[in-house]
Amino acid sequence: MQFVNNAYRKEITMDFEKVVSVKNMRESDARTIAERTPSAELMMRAAQGIFDKVKFAGKTCVVCGKGNNGGDGYALACILARHSMDCTIVRAVEGFSKDGLYYYQLAKSLGVNEISLYEAGNFEGYDIVVDCLLGTGFSGKVEGEIAQAITQINMTPAYVVSADINSGINGDTGYGELAVNSDITVSIGSLKTGLFLNDAPYYIDSLTNADIGIELLLDEYKLIDYDNLELFEGYNSEVYTTEEFMEKFNYSPETCNITEIVAEMSVKNKKTIVVKTEHSAVIADVKYVYFCADYIRN
């Protein structure tokens, strides 16, 4: 694929990694399960993807919620146990998804230790803490035990890994009033728009993606190298910081889907629209919408 920037008259050819909405990811996941791959297998692939992207060593604590994000954590605990690695799980809340319960029981049968959130404290003595509390479908405000778990994780001196997205961040908008601060976030399947917008860049130190074999229903957005951001900030472009964008158009970060709005603006005004934070940007260039960030890691 090629694009030409009017300011620089520079043509770039590249293979784009895909960025998707939560709805597209959810529906693509559901079709993959219905037509090809059992959900339990996808959960294990997600766990294996996290294991492959992170250099696990020493003592690991996996902190789990009750949904499939928690299930990814229990499956990861199974992998760590099979590699004879020291692993402990924390169930922050009661309840399991169907596949999550399967992997929780398997982890326990493999000898994985379990402690309460109270016993975990600020996770002193652990080398790695894995955040598997909330997935990309989360929206709203974190409360109760989940809020307490996020607060405790953010106090740890350990290396923090977030599974799929930092718990507390909205998967579409990137808004998060309280969210996990991660050293690395391992997105599952495809990168989500919320990993680049609003608050997300300030919670994520580095970001990578684990492909688990989900074929997307829609080809929505594309990832470009952060160094190419300047190519869009020249002639016939409108460039805003996120704060400027919200203030000028009277949007609220809690409810504003920046991606959809800049795409509509670009087509309507026939201009390139760039909205950026200190570390990331979303770019609508009439035909395509691109994302970039300086914290992407292969």
C-alpha cells in the first residue's frame, strides 16, 4: 500500500499492522470460535502469546478478574507451571468465565499457588506482576475490589505486564480515570484503538501485539511508524493536541470516540486531521485512518 504526503511529496510503501475497534475484535473473535477455533484454544494462544513476548524469570504473580481476561491469566499460570516457573495467582473478584474456570482448575492441579488480594499487599517479593483484571470491553468507572487491585498493582516495585489492555482503560477511547501502569502491554489478536488515545499513552511504557489467528471481519485502521507522523503535519493539515481538540469542539474524553470523529472531519473538510498526545497520534487522511506511538515494540 502507498500514500503520498502533499507537503513532502514523499511516497512510502509499507505493510501495515492493523488497529481495530472493540466491536470488530469481539465479532471477529466470535466468528473464529464459531467456524474454526474453540474458545479455550484461543485463550491458550493468548496466554502463549503473552509468555512469548515477555521474558519471564523469578517469581510471577498473575492477578485475575472474572472474565476472559482473567481466563488468559489462568492459562498463563498453566504455561508458567509447565515450565517449572514460580507462579502465584490472585483472584481479585469471585467468578469465572467458562474457559477461565477450566484453566483455573488446571492451574491448581499443576500446583500453582493462590493467595488473596489482601495477602498480596503491594506484591513485594515478586519479580513480575501480570494484570489480567479487565479486558478491552470494559467501560465506565472501576470500583470495589478491581479498583483496589489496580491500586495495589500500581504500588508494586515489580515489572508489570498488562494482558490485552491496561485494566481500567476503555478499549475504544483510551479513557481511564484509574488504570494499571504497565511496563509492557501485550495486546491480543490485534491492536485496539484505545491503546493510542486519551489517557492510554501515559499508562503504557511499551506495547506489543500477539497474533492468535483471528481473521478480522473489517479492515478498519492502520499502524504506521511514529517517525512518519511528521509527514502528515504539513500542508492542508489540522493538528491538535488531545486537550486542544476536546476544548475546541466541546467534547468529553469519557464519551468522545476520537477515531470516528476525525475520520468524519477529514472526509467532510477534505483535510488531514491529526490529534496527538505526547507519545501517540491518530491521523485521518481522507481515505485512511492511521495510528502511531513511540512506545510500540515488535
